Amino acid sequence: MEHGPFPHDLIQLQAAWDRTYAALAAPPAAAGTAELRRRLVVLSSRLWWHPFWPGPGRAPAARVQLRIQARTPRGDAQ
């Protein structure tokens, strides 16, 4: 199912969430994991409450599509 384009800031937010999660899942570094966990919580909250979601795209499929778009090279660029 094709969804309308996501706002650029939402794609960037999802890409930042993906990078933070990957850093947290990497082999443990003793320092910095608490900071990564806090960042992940903040990013998760921002993703969940982003103004885009009350409109089109509330379905779980839209959130999956966002994750896919954020993983593309265009979505990963800052």
C-alpha cells in the first residue's frame, strides 16, 4: 500500500532513532549506554507524538513505510 510522502523532519527523526538503536545494540561500551537509552526514549516520544500522525498514516503500515524510507540513503542523510 502506497502512502503519501512523509515530512522530511519525520524521516530524519526515524533515521536518528535507527542510528541510536544500532549504537545501543552494538557490543557494549561501558560508558554511554545510559545516554543512548535516554536518547532513544526521547526520540521514541517525538516519533510517537509527531504532528503528522493525527492526519493520514495512523495505520501501523504507515509506520512501517516510514521505517523503510528512513533506511534509504536519502533518509539517512543529515
